[in-house]
Amino acid sequence: MTLGIRCLLLLGSLWILAFVCRKLRKSSLGVEDSIFWLVLALLLIVEAAFPRLIYWASDLIGFQSPSNLVFLCGVAILLVRLFSQDCKISELRHKLTVFAQHEALNTVKDDDDAPVFSSEPAGSDLSRER
């Protein structure tokens, strides 16, 4: 890995760290979500600081190229993240459905006291005007 790429990787990971810390201070990013991004940034810093670690791991596992290992790890991390987000979305969807049903039942219960139909026939206002 060339020095330029290592510097770019290090600067990018430091930018991610600063951005996540800023979002945490503003409370616009949850703690669980921020842990993922902080760990990812720290992994990028380790990769930039010790590039021989990737070469060693790819030789140990049996990859022909270290870039294949990096891409496989990236895809695996993103798949885990996607599954985690899908679980959260499913849970929120279920909560929204339960909430909507609860509110609909409360609305029907509150409207039981009010008459549903008027005592006058429909169109009676029109017949009086003629």
C-alpha cells in the first residue's frame, strides 16, 4: 500500500470519527448506530497504520490478493448492518401497526356517544330550498 493511499485512508477514517462524534453530541445519531461507525473508523485506522496486517491475514486465510479479503470483509460487514437495519424496520413497522389499531379503536370508542346518522333524511336541506 503506497504512502498516499495510507494517508488518504487515515484522513478518511479521522473524518468519519469526527463526523460521528459531532452527530453524537447533537443527538442526531443513536448510540447503537454510532458504535458501528466508530468501530468501522477504528478498523480503517488500524488498516492504514498497519497495512502488513491485511497481507498477513490474507496469506493466513488463503486469499490470492489482499484486496479480495478487504472486499469480502466489507461486503460481510455491510450485510450484517443491512440485516440489523431490517430487524429495526420490522420492529418499528409492527409498533406502528399496533399503534394505528389502538388509535382506531380509541376513536371508535370515543365516537360511540355521538350519533352516527342524522335524524333528518339525506337531502332534506335541498327539498326545503325548492
